Amino acid sequence: MNQWATIIGTLNVDINLFVDRIPPPGGECRVLKIKRSLGGKGGNIATAFAKLTGGGRFIGAVGNDEAGRMHFEAFKRLNIDTSGIRVVNDVESGQSYILIDELGQNQVNSYYGANKALDRDLILSQRKAIEGSKVIIVANVDPSLADLAFKISRGIKAYVPASFAVRQPEAVCSVSGDYIFLNQHEMEKVSACITGSFKNVVVTLGSQGAKMIMGDKSISVPGINLEAFGLRVINTTGAGDAFTGAFMAGIYMGLNNAQALILANYAAALKVTKDEARGSPTSDELAKFLSMAGEKSVSWGAAL
């Protein structure tokens, strides 16, 4: 593909604490295992997208530290262009401390760090890349910056506001584009205004699947019974990111909305069987899973 997608968003290192239970305020839990891995919504989505399409571009910021170098190395392996990543001195790369219980549910505590250097000047410096991208995905970034990037872009525009949908719902609704990705809680905060701003509103429903609202029409996909395939939930962190990356990969490769929704649903289901946030499936893994499930409505192999 000559026209890559550009992903703009956060980059973190995840310190995953696998615990016996997630405690209430003031409570305590027992840590069973610690695992450090790369994360951040932007990085997770870019990884999921690149695993299925063969590459992409990234715009973001990291510290001049080992964590930042790890992001560059990981993106290089995925054929993701890193020329849009700013390296910041004297500020640590973003970090997330994540509690994960024995059912795979999580509680995330994040330090933004160098991600704050993802600003208006950085986006404007990458105008050429944004203009030339077939798809642009903005993840966990202030609505004003998403709006700026979308005004520059000539491609398909997707926004993942994450916590901004809760903290700044009106600002999120002031952004306009082709796709917005929300979880149930986020959708509740912006439901009164969001359908007038985005052509397609995608809502992830956890184990219950997902739905898409397209004006006065909607489509949905049910949750996937992992036990039927001999699989189990290990970590739900990054499942929504795997969903978004896979969905937009499908759109990028020419699938329609209904097909992309199915593809993303299976990708997210496979991700939760892995213990790291960037455990989204490769193209071969996803194609195999679709075949095992007897899913014939998505010709993913043919799309590639």
C-alpha cells in the first residue's frame, strides 16, 4: 500500500500487576505476578493495525529513556514509520500501573509523562504525512488536537477520545469525522450530541460484543464464547484498542462496516487471551480464528 494510515496518540510502558482481586479504596491485594510491557492507546491501536496491514505511521512523544527506545524498536519490527515521534529530554516516557484480577478485569492508573509533548506544533510539523494518509486514527488525545488533525486530513478519520469523552463531552462532540470509538460508559456521556458529529458511532460492549450506530440505522455483533474454542480470558487491558485497530484495518483494506465490525470483534476476543496490552492477533492468527468459528462473511485472506 502506498498510502499508510497515520495513528496519533499516547505511548506508555505498562506495569501489569496480576492480583488475586482488585481491592476497594483503602484495601489491599496480593500480587501474584508482575509483567512489564509496552502499551498506551495510541501504541496499542497502531500495533493492532500494523499486524493486519503491514505497517503505518505514528505521531506521538516519548522520553529520552529506555522505555522510549523500546517503543522505537517495537515499531521498527512492525514497519511503523517513527519519524513523527518526538523525543523529550528530562521527562520520563508515559507509564501505566495496571491491576488485573483472576477474571482478567483491570484497573488502570496512568502517568502521562512525555505524552504531554504531543501538541499542536508536533501535529502541524507532520502536516504532509497527515494529508497523505488514507486513514487517520487519533487516540486518547485532547479534542482540540483531534480537530486540528482532522481538518488537515483528506482521508478517513477515526477518533478514540477515551477519558476525554467523560471529562470533556461537549468538546468531543465538537469534533467531526467518520468514526468514533467509545465504551458503554463513554457513550453515556456523549450520547446526546455525538451522532450529529460522526457518521459512524462504534460502541464496544465488553463480553457482550459491540454495536455501530449509523444515523437512524444500527448493526451489532454478539460476544464470543472463548470456552467453545478452548480459550479463556487472561487480560482485558487493550481489548478495545485491538478492536479499534482491527476495525480500521478492515476499513483500510476495503471491508464494509458490517464486515469490519465482525473482524474487530474476533480480534478483540483473541487479544483478551493474551496477558499484554499489545497482544492483538496477527493476520494469520485472526484468519485462523475466523475459520475455526466458521465465519464466512469476512474474506480476510482475500482482502490481504
